[in-house]
Amino acid sequence: MTEPTLVVLAAGLSSRYGSLKQIDPIGRHGEIIIDYSIYDAARAGFKRVVFLIAPWMHEEFEEAIGRRVSRHLDTAYAFQSNEMFLPESFTIPPERRKPWGTAHALLCCREVLDGPFAMINADDYYGPSAFRKIYDALRGTDCSARPMEFCMAGYRLGNTLTDSGKVARGICVSSNGMLDSIVERTYVVRTSSGPAYSTDGGKTLVPVPADSVVSMNFWGFTPGILTEIERRFPVFLREKLPLNPQDEMYVPNLVGELLAEGLCTVRVLESEDVWHGMTYREDKPDVVRAIGELTDSGLYPEKLW
């Protein structure tokens, strides 16, 4: 049985946060959010981690987290740049600066993945129960199964919003523990009457129930998804990018396409933990306070490593 790998997506430019938020300390001894994710992953059973980063981040990232983590888990790196996996005839629009999105980020990990793997964001705190559930599910996954067998950690929308601005969330529809559909909403906010999303930059807000299950980009996949991303990436560039030069190829939308085409199934594993994240610099005090409370409760040691 192939052991699952944990992939940590950390190549984002952190434009909203204002600095390299992936290595901004939030623990009492200089720990960063990734430290808590790796700690939870290791005690759930994960033995290998792949950090997906931008090439320019490598030295700073390795100094801040990689060397420390490598003492506890087998550690590898993959690198995302906008030049990777482009069709021969494609030219990057001059106004394009940010990466192509989370699906392209996964594709950039292809050479270091040969079995089932979990995917998380570097700037989100997920909690220990999600790691245990995803790890257990992946260990029993048949990578040759068709439709492909995926899983995801599900969180309640109302517990995943920030008061500091808009966020992106994969809004899910599920039944009997299985995902029926998912759409990535890139403009989700908390309002006085509850959560809402917008497709026109906030001019029109559509209410969403606070107990709706959402994806926080904590997925469990088999390598077959990488083949699908490679096949669909040129289509994204050809058909969607001309409509919006800043568009991204999002994993939740990709999974939604695969579900609609009958190419995968997705088990929804609801987490009992509360999500915390640092989308904006103003979020940091709340995250620091939450981690402190979790440490005081005994969930984490005073010093992780």
C-alpha cells in the first residue's frame, strides 16, 4: 500500500496580505501556520510532504520551515512558474503576473507524486481531525479505480469567513456523504444577515446558508487528476483566459467538471475543527489568539518541534 503524500500549496504572491504570509510567525516560539499543519499531518500518519513554491521563494522558505520539517518528515519541493506546461503556440499576456491557479500548481508537482496525495493551502489552519480523516481515506484508496476516488474535508461556511474582506470558497452540494457538485466562489463575504457571494465584484450579493458545506482546498486525490489537469489546461488558456486575463484554473471547479462528467467520486469528510486563516494582515491577531487557546487546551505542546 502506497503511503499518502501531503502537498502544501505555498506559491501564491500574497497580494492581499502584503508580505510572504506563509512564513509569518503566529506561535509562541516562532511557529507558522504550516508548522501546525505539518504537526497535525505527522501525528495523523503522513510521512512525506511536498512544498509547492515559486522558485524565488526557495531559500527563504527552506530557512523558515523546510529544514525544520525535514527532521520529522521526508521533504521535497516542487516549483510553479507561469512558463510551465504552456502549449507551444501560447504567449503569456503582458498584464499577467500571478500564477495560473491551484490546478496548475498541482500539475507542477507531477514529477514528485506517484501515489495518493492530500492537498492543503499554506495559509490555512485546518485542525487535526481533518488530517486524520483524509489520511485514513487515502490509505484505502485504489489509485487505478475508475471513476477516480477522491475525498475532501468539509467545513461549515459560517466558520470560515473573515471580517477583513472577501475570500474564495468552494460551495458544495452533497448527499449521503458524497459530493454532488461544487463551484468556486471567489467573492464570499460576511454580512449583517449572514454569508453571501457575488459574481460582479460585490455589486450584487447572493445569500448562502451559514451551515453550507464548503471546501477549504483540503483534498485527497489519486494521480489520475494530474492527467486530467494536463489535458484541460490548454483548454483553459484558449477558452477562458481571453474572457478574463486574470482568471485562474481552480481545483474546485476542475473537480466539479469531473463530477459532472462521471469521471470521479468525492467523499465529503466533515471536520469537527474550526478553520483559521490569514487571508489578510488584519487576520493575524485572531489566528495568534486561537492558536494560543488551542495550545493552552493541550491540543498542541508549548513548543511544537
